[in-house]
Amino acid sequence: MTPEELWPRYSAIWSSSPDVRHAELQFCLADDATYCDSNGALEGHDALSAYMGGFQESVPGGLFEIGDVRAHNGRSLAHWVLKDAQGVILQYGASFAEHDEAGRLKTITGFFPLPQPDAAA
């Protein structure tokens, strides 16, 4: 799976039920995956799954949409928007990842909020 295909699949996990979340984390993330954002650092699928559950509680119906993805040399950068249940944009952000030899996400670092992209650019 290419990074351009992987990032949207991974981002959908943030809005998935716990049973779907477990299987999708196995597919998208390396076994020893780590996640880091301004709220802290996590290790492993279980910790990230719990964090995703907390996200769902704090942003009911929230979902991430992946925009531009850039990838090279086992690394990728994905720009995203977070929308509420009505489709209103709540936040812009970007996530950087290193991939394992199978192409799965191994280390993920999220950066947010980012300024709204310039529509003229």
C-alpha cells in the first residue's frame, strides 16, 4: 500500500468503533508503532486506540480528511483537516511518519493546529 493510500485508511481509524479500530491498527501500523503530538507520546496499538477513543469522546462525530501526501525514502508527510459531525472544519494539521519495511506507519508525529492554507497558493 502506498502512503497516499495508507494515510486515508489510517485517518479513518480515528472515527472507527473499537472493534474496527483494533483490526485497522494492525493493518496500518507497525507492531512497535509510536505516536506523538503536543499532548504527549504513546507506544503501541493499545495506547493509541485508547487515545483515539478519547478523541471520539471530545469531538463526537469528528473525522479527519487527508489532503496532500508527500513521501520518499520510507517517510511521509500528510496534511489533514479535522471536521465536526456537520462537516465544519475545526482544525488544520499535518502528520509526519517513518514507515517500516512493509510500508506500515512506524513513528507518527502530529502537528496542530496549523494556519489555514492560503487558497491562492
